Amino acid sequence: MAEKKTSSWGKNWPSLVPAAALILLWQGISMTGLLPGFMLPSPLRVAGAFAGDFPLLMFHLGRTLLEAASGLALAMAASFILAILMDLSPFLKASVNPVLLLTQTMPTIAIAPLLILWMGYGAAPKITLIFLTCFFPMTVGLLGAFAGADADAIKLLQSMGASRRQIYRYIKLPQGAPAFFSGLRISASYSIIGAVIAEWLGGDAGLGVYMIRVRKSYSFDKMFAVILLVAVLSLLLIKIVGLVETAAMPWKKTKQEIGKPWNKLTGV
């Protein structure tokens, strides 16, 4: 067990170096007074602001997470279903693709006020905006993976009398899973950002609403605290998606374990 922990730390510690260096640089600039404290509060002040407003931040975080999780879950289900339907129907693929691209060319900051105008100040416009933001990466990734599935394996199953359902189960879905989870990682981080942007433009709770309130009171240490919280939360969601991917694709881990002796021998 100790060996595994050491190995894991040995692999992960280099990724912490840039973050630590940035925090030290930030603290150094704050101490020298090159920028006024109200413009660039020190990391210690930001940490103090986070601790002081912790209960209120957790209240707003709960609303943001609920909206983000709802929009992301709907986007996952819709992208999965639509990708399969588009893969089955060339006509649907040709007709829906332009609409998918159109949803990504419209700026989020311009769509949000319209959604609030149509749906009110509740959770519905926020969830819809998150859905529109997260839907595209998963759909396009999964659709591309379906198109690039092993044609020889598909023909082999078809020659054995396999149904479409069996082809998806044994060929297309396993081969499309990595692309789907890659899109899900992007969408997971987008979901938090989309929720915060939607809350900026209207709402009564959420991290976006909190940011607007502290900005108006010129409490920039609290503003930085929220920014760091959103960044950490996005990284945490990406890590959770990685764990779900490992659980959903056990064959990938098995393949890596099989390849370890050869990798050690060859030095790869």
C-alpha cells in the first residue's frame, strides 16, 4: 500500500508545482505593494475571506451545483440518444449537424438574458443554458466515435446475424466510450461556468449572484475566493468524471495492467 501511495504522489506532485509557484508569486506581489490591496488582495486575505463567508458560500454553492448537475444530466441523456439516432439516420445527421453548430456560435452572454426573459428568474433558464453549453462536446465526440468504429468487427457481427442493438452493445458503445467521457470532462467544467454566468444575469441565489453582490461592495478578496472555488470545483468534477470512466471501462484498466511488464522491459 505504501508503495502505491508513493508511486501516486510521485506521478502527481509535478502538477502542483506551477500552482504553488503562482501562489508564491501572487503573495510576493501583494507584499511588495506594486498593486493596491483592494485591486489584488493577497492569498492570505482571500483565504480569510473564504473562511469568514464559508456558510454563505456553501449555501450559494449548493444552488449552483444543483443547477449544474441538472443541466449536465439532461445534456448527457440527450447527447447519448441524439448521437445514436444521428448515427442510424444519415438524413437526421445531415439536418441536425448545422443546428448543433449554430448552438455553439451564439455567445452565452447573449443567450442568457433571452432565456431569463422567456422562462423567468428561477432555475429553468440556468439549466437550459447549461444544457446548451454541455450538449455539443458529448454529442460530437460520441458521433465521431460511432463513425470511426471498427468496420471489420461490425461486418463480422453482421455476418453472424447480429442485430443493430448487439452491434452497438459490443462494438460501437465500447469504442465510443472514451470519446464520450472526453466530452463529459469538458462539459463538466463548462457546467459550473455556465451556471455562474446565468446567475450573473438574474437570480436570487448561486455563486454568480454572490459574485455580483460582493463586486458591488468592492469586496474583491471575496470575489477572488469565489473564482478560486469555481476553479477547484471544476477540477474536482473532472477528477470525478475520470473515476466514473475507470469504473465504466474496466477493460481499459486491464489493458494497461497487461501492458505494464512490456512497458518496463522496453522503457516506454
